Amino acid sequence: MPNQSEAEHPLKMFALNSNRPLADKIAAAAGVELGKATIKHFSDGEISITVDESIRGDDIFLIQSVSDPVNTMLMELLIMVDAVRRASAHSITVVIPYYGYSRADRKARSREPITAKLIASLLEDDGVNRVVTLDLHAAQLQGFFDIPMDHLEAAPLLAGYFEDHHLTDNLVIVSPDHAGVSKARRMADLLHAPLAIIDNRDPNKSTTSAEAVIGSVKGKNAILVDDIIDTAVRISISAQTLKNAGANDIYAVATHPVFSKNAVSQMVNSPLKKVIVTDSIQMPESKQFDKLEIISVGNLMGQAIRRIYSEQSVGQLFTE
């Protein structure tokens, strides 16, 4: 039986252009159909959006990853929020599987912007009531928002790949640098495996040539854990470092497959046996390769939306 809020404010979900296949999976898991909207891009780059159905008094969920082309996808989201707010939606929740600009989360040097905070401010000023996102680059980004935020994690799904393929014996979980230890520790807890760290002290982490490993990896199957694979230079160098240290099979897991520049060739030519990622970013065929395995977060995000809408605990998704 629907509660009073559900009866008064129907759930409607809309997808923009960044990742329609994932949006279809999210909608199916949430038990709704995607709403109708027209999105046009003019020749000069301007974006025009029209919502093609009544949404007055409805609870609206908008699905959009802020991925390549990042600025275009961000503007689509902001314009769509403005459209549904002006159409008298009861509430607006943005579902952002990949939160672009999340790496710009602090001032590392003088006179730098904190762009992740800017994006949060833009969404709030645009009239967003709630944000749902997945594996932020740094968990403290949740504090950039003064509205409710649900921060989902893909680690249980990624760990499930190794359980489903009976690859849980003789494992060691490896962080590619000191900053990523918390993510690696979470995976280690899920797979009941020891932890190791690539001793990467170069401030230019994407190009450093790491040589030392803290922890025992010799004779073990290693899983490198990160949140984002961008150029894949760091993950490939880390894999070679582990191979030099005597590791057997080497896997890489990451939530967000940005895969820019020569990332694919980097991974293809590395000692990595498999690269396991989620579909938070739509993966064109040109970026797919034999070592790649894609785990969908559609059901996770769809179930989260259903729980948010019906005012149930989202945290139970990770404890049940």
C-alpha cells in the first residue's frame, strides 16, 4: 500500500544524455518508466530542454553523470533542474552516478578553486532538494552540501565479482598510494584479505615510477583498488610494481571508468589480468577491451531511489 506522501506526490524519473543505458536499468529497478523530455543542442552549443508531460506536484528524480563531455553534461543537468522546478515539481532529487570535478575538493596550491564545492553550490542554488551519488573521490564532499545527500558505495558489488568467480583465495588488497588506503581497507574487509600499499611518494601521482610495496604480496593474487581510472598510468605502473614484487595474478577494480587519453592501451599492455569497473560512466565500444569487466550499479541505485521515495533507510542496502 502506498503511503500518503506517495499517493499525493507520484514518483517520476527522467534521464538526460550522459548514460541512458544505466538510466534504463535504474528505472527498471525502481519500478517506474522514464519520463518524456526533449533535449536539443544548438549548433553554437546552447542547450534547450522541454519536459513533455505534466509533473506538477510530483517527486522528480533526474539521472545524469557529469562525465565526458563534462561541462555539457553539467549544463544539461542544471537546465533540466530549472525546467522541472518551474514546472511546479514537489521535490527534485538529482542522481549523479559519477560526480564530475570531484577531484578538485581542496586548495592544494595557492589561488586554486574548490570546484567540487562550486558544483554543489550550483545545484543547491538551482533548487535541488536532495542528491544521490556514488563513490565520491573523497567522502568529505558530502559536507559541501547543505541539503540531504545519499552517498552510495559500489565496493560490495565489486567484491561480489571475486566471490562469484571463486577468486577469494590467496588474495591481497592493494592501494596504489597512501591516499587511497581507506578504499582499499573497505575492500579488504569485504573479502577478508590482508592489505598492502604502493609506496608512491611523488606528488605527481599519475606519472611516478613507484618501486616499493608496503606489505607482503609475493606469491599472492593482488587486487588494486581505486575510485577512478582516468589515464590509467598510475594503475598500470602499480601493476608492474606488484609484478616486480612477485605477485601472481593482478586485478584492478574501480568505480568510475573515465578512461581518457591512452588509458585503454596502458591497461592492455600492463600486467593486469582483469579490470573490473561499474557502468557509472557509459562505456563506448572504442574503450572496451578483453580484460574489461563491467558491473552494473543500476539495481543498487534503483533500490536506493525506491527507498528514498518511500522514506525507508538507504543504509540497509549495505547491511542486509
